Amino acid sequence: MKACIKRLCFALVLFAVFLGMAVCSSAKEVVLYSSNQPDMLDAISQDFESKTGIKLTVVRMGTGEAMKRIEAEKANPLCDVFWSGDVAVLDNAKANFMSYTSPEAASLPASFIEKDHKWTAANMHLMVIMANTQLVPAANLPKTWGDLLDPKWKDKVVMANPLKSGSAYAQVYGLYKLYGWEGLTKLINNVKILDSSSLVYKGTAEGEFALGITMEYAAHRYVAGGAQNVRVIYPADGVIAAPEGLAIIADCKHPEEAKVLADYLLSQPVVDAVFQKYFRRPARPDASAVEGMPSLKELNMLKDFDPAEANALEKDMLAKWKKLVLQKQ
């Protein structure tokens, strides 16, 4: 009798072990590295899990740090998806990404998808001029990028350092497409260069600077928050649109769940919700409008902003930019 009980207990233990293994093997999860803001990532994580049943673990870090970590982990990837960073940076790291064609990307411009589908643009930053009307009367505000090249704006304009900021490099590249090196030289003579993008929009909003070259979402947050002294200027000579993207990591541990997450992040309901709440403009041209922000159709967009060319020129452009800045000093 005792032997039977022992055999029965042993069988129950084995059954519990096998049941536990089955539960573990069927549990779905996915790991995301992201440079996006924490409150947005928390909202995305909760919504994704509730809609798909897949557990989403988010690790927040800067884009540059994430690319270094993904490279270091390539023999044993700890991440499945990265979202969202400048596509020039992603292009330089594309050897670490797998090809994936999301059905949600069908409406995107061709330049917003890497040619081998190693990354896909999820959103884009519109580059704008942010103005403080306590320092510059509304009637005297610049209307174009070209206006900022006028010597009258010397030391009244700030921008981030393109050697440190991907968005600032996008601004430099866009202005190069419009006005060449002659225009960039004039810009360098006028601007104060700050260490980070956040110093630009915070300093302009607080009245430390008159004009800042910055990202639309960062400037619009102050307008939406009721700041009466802040204006967002969409330059009439060409609004610069710099895409940011997502990528699935090559040989990741959860490839199928990673595809589900990529589709989710690119889907219209999600990009619309992010736009509505956080003012981060979607890459999708079919995105819904946000009150108080112009639609792309209302703006004169810079037509020849080419992410691939921007990436190819980056090293040489930044070297020349640095030389000109040093000459100014």
C-alpha cells in the first residue's frame, strides 16, 4: 500500500512539473528597448498586454545606448524590438535587425521603409521654429528658415548640437538641402549651440532665448499647456520631416510576438492615440488630425528629405560643421 502511495505521489509530482513546463512554454512575452518617454511607454505596455495577452517588458534607454547594447548582445539577444529612434542611427545598425514587412506599413512612403525592410518608420519629427513672443513681437516673427540666416537674428536663435543630437543633425541636413553650405555658414554665425534638445525648447519657453530650432511635439506641448508666450512656426520654405523607426532584432527570442508588437506600434489606432496625447506625429499619412496642429496637407513640406542620403552624408557633414563652428570661435 505504501509503495502504491509513493508511486502515486511521484506521478503527481511529475505531472505538476510537466504542467508547469507546458504553462511556461505557452506563456507569451516580448521585450522592448525604447527611448520614448516613460509615461507613454507605460500606457503602451498596458494597452498592448490587454489587447494581445502578450506580456510586454520595457527597458528604457537612449537610442545610442540601445544600439550599443543590441550589438553587444547579438550572440544572445535580450531584446526583441527597438522603438523608436532616428532612422539614420537604425540604418547604421541594420546588420543587427531582421527583415520584416508589416502589413501596417502599406501606406508609408517608400523612403520610410528600409530597402530590405530592416526598419520601418513609426513616427516623424517635424522641425519647427519655436518663438517666445515676450522677446520677439508676433508681428516680427520669422516666417522661413531663410529668415534665420539674416544677421539681425545673431545670438537670438538656439539649436541643439548636431554632433550629439540626431534631431539637430536632421535640422542641419534639411537646411543644407534648402540653402547649401552657404546657408549653413550663415546659420552658424547666428546661432547659439546648446548641449541637448531639451535645453532648446525649455529655454525658449521660459524666456531665456527668443527663437529655438526644435521638434514640433516638444514645442506644441507648451501651446497645449496654455503657454501664451509660445508660438510654433512651420517654415514656409519647407518643413523638415525626420522619421523615427522601429526594428525587430535578428535572432531574437520571441520573433512571432515581436511581429505582433511591431504591427501594433505601426497600427493607425495606436499612432493616432500617441499623436492625440503626446503630440508625436505619425509616419502614416492617413493619421487622424489633432486639434490645434496643422495637417501635413496644410504645410509646405521639404520634398527632398532623403533619410538614406542623410545617413550617407552624416560623417562628412558633421566634420565640416564642426570645423565651421570652431572657426567662428
